[in-house]
Amino acid sequence: MAVLVLAAGANAAAAPALDSPGGRHTAPGGSAEPTQSALPQLKRLIQRQSDAWNRGDGAAFAATYAEDAEFITFDGTHLRGRPEMARNFQIYFDNYTKGTRLVFTKVPVTLRYPAPGTAVMITTGCVANPGEPECRPDSHSIQTYVAVNRKQGWELVSFQNTRVQGLLPPPR
């Protein structure tokens, strides 16, 4: 499995571009037929998000989401709306995650279009501490992004992050 590291800033290593599909893509209605994919735009949003995290910039991180987006962290904290996200992420960056970086191990795992103008993308990764070149075994999470295509283009409207506990054996 290729590791895609989204990293930038003083504590970051050089990061490969997110240019390979890396996962399963399903068109509206469940079809696997080629479609006009949102993947390039969604990857740009994820890259902007990662760059903002790696700089510790709460406002820029929140700007990757719609004004009315909802964000659920791995510990269950539920943030509603861009202003609340910006404020709380800045507190988080300043006090708890200074110098960390986002590491994505697969972008996307899956990408589905359940309805026209709606995309659901699943990714995997972690937050790496300063000096850690990759994800620690106990730090892996799986993320679900929901995006909608609006006048200004694709924007993230919902996010759920869940720490992987590994209670079941991996699928074969």
C-alpha cells in the first residue's frame, strides 16, 4: 500500500502529490462507469486542509468547509459551522497539536456519488507528532467526508473521524 503523506511547514517532510485514485469510485446510482469525477477537487480541498493543519491555522482549516458544515472529531466533539470550527481548531493547534501534521495513508479508500451533486469520500490516516515519519500503530483513524457541489464548486459539509480500534481482524 502506498503511503500518501500530506505535509507542509517547518516540521514536515516532503510530501508526494495526491495524484493516484487509490480507491474505489462509484458513480451516481452505484454505477462503476467513468463519470465526471469530483476527485481532483476533493483532493485539493484535502490538501488545503492538510496545509492549514500543518501551519496551525484554524481559520484556513475551517475555510475548507461550508459555512454551515458539521465536524465530529475522533473523541466525539461536535463542531457546528465554520466560525466555531475556526475558533476551536485554533485553540487545538495552539495548545494541543502544535508541530503535528496530518498523514493520509489512503485518499480515497472509497468515493461514492449517492446523488447528483453529492460525494461521500472515506480516507484513512493519522495526526503524526513532531519527528514521527508516519502513523504510529495506535494512531490510525478513518474519516468520512460529505461534499456537495454548489455554485462555488465542491465544498465539504460534514466530517466524521473515528479512531481505529482494531477489534475485528482485517478483511481478507
